[in-house]
Amino acid sequence: MNRRRYGIAAAAGLALFTGMFVWAQAPAEFGGGGNRAENLKGMHVYLWGGLKTHGPGQHDYPQFVADWSKVLTEKGAIVDGGLHFPLPAELEHTDVIVLYKGDVTIGMTDAQKATIEAYVKRGGGLVSLHDSLCGPDPEWIANVMFGGGKKHGQTNFTLDAPIPLTVVDKASPLMKDFPAELTLPDDESFYLMTWAKDPIHVLANTKTADTPSARQGTGHVGEVVPQIWTYEHTLPGGQPARAFVYMEGHTYANFENPAIKNLLLRGISWAANRPVDELVNYVAPPRPARGGRGGSGRGGGRGPAAQ
């Protein structure tokens, strides 16, 4: 592996072929190299995944880390990540953490919570996908991280059901090209959320599907609940910070929907406090021309600009 292009981040539990790793684009100081020029001014993204928790095609956190490390690198980002809690040194230059893992605060120590709080205080961005905002302490998750939290162990989900998303802020640049209504097949929405003291900005809602879980208790079928939103807040003594939340992601194949993929790229850029279309519109620079030897080389008459 060309060290100038890629670094290796520890990712316990992620089995890719014969090793346990996540490949990542090298820091800017390594410079360009390999077969294409690197985007040395790209945003630094940390992909924080978890071990797979559900059946085939569901909650495939390790696959997301593997797939989106490539997606984001091809979009000009500088990518690192893994399936472990990020170390302070790994977050030192991170612009945005993208979380796709179950129950973010289960097993999180006070020291690790302090690491997240320090990251948010300095203005670090966060992106939550699906049940990354779940845990036993939804108030902390809501107020420190995402603007909303879901209580672990509580029946507050629809299970496999069609999820109709309805855009409520069509003027938001994050929702550019997103259909006014989009139904995701066999996904999962949440309700009974705990909300932060600072308000969220809702981008899209859903009506809770009619499932056995949603009928329990007082019943939540048809209840309108935010599913896509942004959250801006400032922790005491800190800098303004941003979070973007996309609640769906139960079924992994739905990430391949082009509208969803562009939404996530824009949400990541926004949370990183970068231009919203930086990733969506990124065009890699042309590969540098290779030198030649004129007619004396192995290629016969190829000139110095031959590719």
C-alpha cells in the first residue's frame, strides 16, 4: 500500500479479507502520490462504526465504514475511522465524525464522554445515522451530541416497515434535489424521542407506520416525528457546533438511493462547517502526466506527455 496515499486506522472487529482494518486517506503532510493527486485541502472525516447487530442486510455498520471510506475519499475528503471509540489524537484534526453504530453511549466511560464534549466544544461536527443516537442516557445524547436521543430498551421503533419521508424545509440547501416525498422500503423509524433544550431544525418528517410495536401502549401509529434534522448549539465555554441527523438506515441497501447518498454528502459537509456542496460537486484533479524517453524507451515513439 502506498503510504503517501493511504494510512491504516485501527478498527477492531472489522474483517476485510484477511485483515482487520479500515483504509484511509493519508494526512495532508504526506502529499499527493500514486495514480491521482490528493485533495490536500479536503475535510477530515472520521467514520465511527460498530459491530454488526442485526441479520443480513440490516445495521451493517462495518460495511458502511468500508464503503463510505471509499465514497468520501473519491469525493475529496481525508478519511480515517474504525469500530472503536475514537482516541483524542484521532480527533485532533477531525472536522466531522460520522456515526453509524448501535447505541452510542452503551459502555461509554465518563472519560470518553469528556472526549466527545471537548470535541464538540471546539466546534467539531457530528453526523448520526439511524440508531447512533440511541442509549441509556438520551438527555446527554440530545443536548451534547445530536439534538435528539432515543432511550435504549424502550419500545420506540417501528421495525421493518415502509418509511414515507416528507420534506418540510424545501428551501434548505441540504434538501437540494431531494424529492418532496420519498418512501423507503423496509426501514425503521423512531418515536418517543428526548429533545435537546436548544431546538432542532427539522428537514423532513414521517408518519409512524402501523406496526405491532407502534400500537403498544397508548399507540403511536400515524404520529408525525422528525426523521431528518440539523442541530446547532454551543456547549458552555465552547464554540458553536453542528450536527446532522438522518434517522433511517435500518436496511443497508437504502443508502444506495441516489437522493439519500447526496443528502448524506451534503449533511456531512454542513456539519463540518464547509460549503454544503463541497463533497457532492467535487471533481478530482487530472492525473499528472507521466514522463517518457521519447523513441528510446520501451514504448517506441511515445512522447513525454504519453499517459
